[in-house]
Amino acid sequence: MKILGKDLKKGDISIEITDEEDLWSLSHVLSKGDLVKGKTERKIKIGSDENAKVVRKTIFLKIQTEKVEYEPQNNSLRILGTIKEGPDDVSIGSHHSFNLEIRDKINIQKNWANFELKKLEEATKPKSNILLVVFDRQNSMFGLTKRNGYEILSEFEGDVQKKDTPEEKKGNFYKEIGKQIEEYNTRFNPDKIIIASPAFWKEYLEKELSSELNKKIIKANISEVNKTSFNELLKRTELKKALEDERTSRELQAVEEIMTAISHDKACYGVKETKQKITEGAVKKIMVSENLLKKMKEKENYKEIDFMLRNAEQIQSEIIFITQKETMQKLDSLGGIAGTLRW
């Protein structure tokens, strides 16, 4: 996500959607009553009687949100509401929906809570710090993931014979790659290192890496090594799994902290009890399941959880959103919301 402009005195933030996770983030910051402005298509009737024609026209509209529908399986986000501002040929007060996709730009006006601003801020940061290494028997390229793709760090060719087998190389090309990985690991401390190559070349590189580096390694296949290799790699299921595993690990640690606190009578859970502890100012860290947020929005009583989180901010509680299936199941068994206590 890119923040294109911000005026918090007016409650005004303009953003550009840069990846699929931004749709998820927006689904949690948009609420009923928020004003959303953006470019959209709408059917416009031109003329009257038998000569009238209906055409699709690209226009700018501002709508007041009535409902937000997020479908993760389809990577789609719909904002439904009533038109507040638009061209003269559009009826104010009529219904319209924005169907948001990657590269769309919108402006949001609302009374922003700090946890909502933090969620937007998190969405602008890199998903994870992952070192990308693509290579074959002669060529290698190194990159680092960024929020909006990747940065190429370097590339070099190995001094090898033009043969089909790696055994007949002049020098140890894979040892050179290993040294470069070691240097980047020290400099950037990546969470994961993905090594990708056509065929079986990965096996030769693994032998040149330390046991510490091999713990970070995830292997992937690519068709060839060239300028498009990183684009191919970013679409691979191996990278998606690495990101999910990292997030799951962080969330599991947070949920386990709750379980330990419960065993020591230093936690609260469930909406009613957590709400009471927040009122008392006793909650140090609060965890909320995405399933609970979705359920509250469907029942149109999201204001209750929103009020709780705003109060939690007032007492400086840390707020963590739990999003992965395995961790949500554990938290949902506690009512979808829980917190560790200060006393």
C-alpha cells in the first residue's frame, strides 16, 4: 500500500492499493458511515424515450459506506454505499459500489482510530525481509523483497567451462554464490532465503552453505535465469508459503503467550470479560481474531468491538490482529478476543 496523501485534521487519507493484502487491511479499517472517494464505472442513461442509450462511463464518486464485503478466496473487496458527491448526471443518494483491485486509488474520510492508522502503516511496510537468489551453472542474481516487489542487489557470472555438467567447472561457482549469500545475510539479516534454479543446481549450492544458513533456506524452481526470474519467483507458491509461515510463527507466539497467561490467571478472554478489563485499564496486550471482526461486521454490531479497541488504545494496550487459520482456531476457542493483564 502507498499513502498518497494525509490530512488527519480533516480525517483525510489517500491511498493506492499495491497488493492483495491491502484489500484485507482495508476491510478492517473501513466501517459504516466512512466516506470513500475514487474512480469508478457507472451506467449512465443518455437521452430519453426510444432514443435513450445506456453507456458505461468512468467517473469520480464519493459514497458513504453502508457495507464492506471482503472475499479472500477471490481477492476482492466491495464497498457498498450511497452517493454523496458526483457529476451532475448522477443521482445523489442513489446506491453504488466500489470494486477495489490492485493499482486502484481511493480517498477515505473518517474519524481514524490509532489502531486503524497503525494497520495502514503496517500495510506500507515490506511483508517480510526475504533474500532471493536465482542461479544456474553459470549465472546468478540476488534480490531482496520490498513492499512493492523487489530490489536487485547484484548479479555475476561464474568462471566455468561451457559444459553440461557442474563437475567440469574451473572454479567452485557455488562457493562464490555461498559467500555472497553469507555477506547479504550479515548485512540484511533476512527472515528467509529462497534459492531458485532450473533443474538440480540447488543441491550443489546447499553443500556450500553453513548449517545456520540452511535453516533459513527454502528451495524453489524457475525456468531460467534472466531479468524476469524474480517476477517468476514472486509468483511461486514457495514464497507465499514462506510469508505465511513467518506470520503464523509470530501469531502462534502471541497466542501461546495468552495461553500461558491464562494458566497463571493473568489473562482475560471473550468479549464481555475483555471489555470489562479494558474499562478497568488492566489490559496490557489484546489479541483479536479476524473471524470475530468478520462476524461482528456481518451482525452489524462492529461498533462494539471498535469501541473496545479505541478504549484499549487509550490505556496504551498493544493490539494484535490474528489472521492465520491455525492461530485463529485457538483464539476463536476463547471467544475470538483475549488479552494479557497488567495486574
